[in-house]
Amino acid sequence: MKRVKGTEVLKYTFLVIVCLFSVFPFYFMIVGATNSSVEIIKGKLSFGNHLWANVRTLARTVHLGRAFWNSLRNATVNTVASLFVCSLAGYGFQIYREKGKDTLMSLLLLSMMVPFATIMVPLFRMFSTLRLLDTTAGFILPSLSTAFLIFFFRQSSESFPIETVQAARVDGLGEFGIFFRIFVPIMAPTFAAAAIVTFMGAWNNYLWPLIIMQSQSSQTMPLLITGLTAGYTTDYGILMLSVTITTLPTLILFFTQQKRFVEGVLGSVK
């Protein structure tokens, strides 16, 4: 029988404790959705019988379906558009041998150091002038092309066989044909990883929608949750329920694409 070392026991004990601390907020969130506000304040950690009461109260208090649809629509369109633009840019940075592309890439990475708060006011004035307030286009345009995603696709494209591109060109396939019929299928794990990161960022985006989405009809889920805490008293039961509902899409996306996410991240590091 293999003897277990003391260091391994300490290591796994530490990992178990860290996992418990990581999972506990999700457990408390789900349990809180089934309890009343008073029970949550008292710190009750077991499931209660107020779930349907919280559902009915939440349905009467806010337009949950509309906010959920706004978030889903904006995040989906943002993800698809960002993947298309940034993957094309990353593909071009890696495949085409042009002078100055490394300098341009350095400038793009340098732009990541600029805080969003510094460009928030000019962006708002620009979008107000263009009449893009309360629109999906106004939501996605600031994050349509990000330096991080371009760099991510460029690093992942380093393992892409250039000989395949050259052979496709000899056979008469156009550049967009090479991209969509060869590059995209081969780099599917990278696209999955980028889609998860982009969707989660767009779904949880709060500051920019708070500025540009000025009507109740364009409210997103983060704004709806903030509105539940804006009164004199907060009903923590419906607050926990709304947070649980907001978390579900990102959890489903991550767990269904977890394998591809790991493959995409590892591929970009190689």
C-alpha cells in the first residue's frame, strides 16, 4: 500500500479549503433565493420555502424578462461581432508579413493601460451626437475591437500551419475562404475560449450600460439588480433570486464549453 506523505495531505487539505471558500458564495446565493429577507439577514444557510414567493414578488417589482432579453441580445451580438473583428485582426497580424505590424501591435497593447473612465465622457458625447443612446449598437461599439482579444488570437495563430494557407492560395481559394473554411475550424477551441471571455464581459458590463442605457425599456440585468438595492429597504430574497438568474447563462456557457476553453487557453500560451 502506497504511503501518503504529510506534504500531500497538507496540499490537498489546503486545496479543499480553498474550493469550499470559492463555492460558498454560489451556495449562499442559491440558498438565499429560497429564503426570505429576514432569514438571509439572520444568516440562514439551509434551503427555505420562500422561492415561489420571491419569484412572484420579483415579477411584480421589475420587468425581469425584458431586462434578461436585453442582456442576452446585447451580449450575443457583442460576442459574435467581437469574435469576427478581432479574429480577423489576429489572423492578419500573424499570417501577413508586413513591416511595422509589431509596432502597431505594441501600440494596441499600450492602449490596454488607458482606463475606461478617461474616455467615458468623450464616448458618451460622441454616441449622443450620433443618436446611439439606448441602442445595441451603442452598447457594443466601444468593445467591438479589444487589444486583448486581438493579442489572444494572434498568439493562438502562431501554431497555425502557414503551409496550409500557401497551399490554399495555390489552389485558388480566396483570403476570406481561407479564413472561414480553414482557419476558423482549426482554431475552434480558441474561438470558444474567446467567446466565453467576451460573453461574460458583455453580460456583466455595468458602467457603460449605466451611462448609455437611459430608459427602463433598455435596462440590462446588472442595472436591474442595482435598482433592487436603490430603495430605503432591500428585499434580499428577490435580490438573491435575481443574482442567481443572472449567473445562470454564464455558468451554462462555461460548463458546456469548458473543455474547449481549456484547449483554447493552452493553445494561446504555447
